[in-house]
Amino acid sequence: MRKTLLDVMTAARAHDCPIVHSSKLAGEPPFIASSPCLGEAPPPLLEITADDYLSIMSELRKRWTIEHDETLSFPIFTGGARDPRPGQQRLQLSPRTIAGSIALEEGTAAVYYMLDSAGQETTIIYDGLRSFADIQDYWQRRALTENIRC
């Protein structure tokens, strides 16, 4: 049976994972991390197929209230991309970021989506946050408390 957004959120809540980070690398299978990651990926929160991923993303897009939608004029290659070719030889898409909120069975969650220049999709669902402004506030507070430099 195909996995749903409810399956993802149920697994995240069962694992006390309020930030759900999913990605689809160009040419790679989709992945939903058991915790947000920079660098090496943690174990999967939930095993999904490419069909599951497409279904979950379709469901997310149907529920999405978009507050921010921006196509960028400069290339972005995210760190997880595994394409060994130099950036100039890769597919060159215009990066896009979309953010807003989705209605869930148990409230609202904030969502951030990015398509990078190489075609990698990254989607982050913040369970407990309610808007794009909440995402911005979260990262601003985290940068101040953890001395992260942007």
C-alpha cells in the first residue's frame, strides 16, 4: 500500500521528530531522514518508494497554503548532491524555494521546499510551527543561541 503524508507524520511523532526532512536527489531514490541532517544522512524515518514520494508530494501540494514562492537567479547546489561532474557540466535549473503551511489532521505544520540547480528536491516539514514566518523566527533564534553564522 502506498505511503501517505499521514504515515510520514505518524512515524515522525512516534520517533519524536518535529522536523521532517525529505529529499529526492536527481537519479537517486527518495529519502525521509529520521532527524534533520547536514552531512551524512541518518537512518530513514520511513522507507518509501519513488511512487510513495510522488504521492506524498502531491498530497502535500494539495494541502499547501503558499506564503513564499521565489525563483532564484543564481545557481544553488545542495551538499547532498552526489553528481561527481563539475557544476558547469550538470543540468542547470533555476532554483526555486516555496514555503507556507499545510493543514494536518492534528493542526497545522509549516513547510519549506527547495529545488536546487541540479534537480534535487528538499522538503522540510516543521510540526508545531504554523507559517513561513515561524520558520524564519525558528532559524533566527537558533542562529543566535547556537552562534550559527549565515
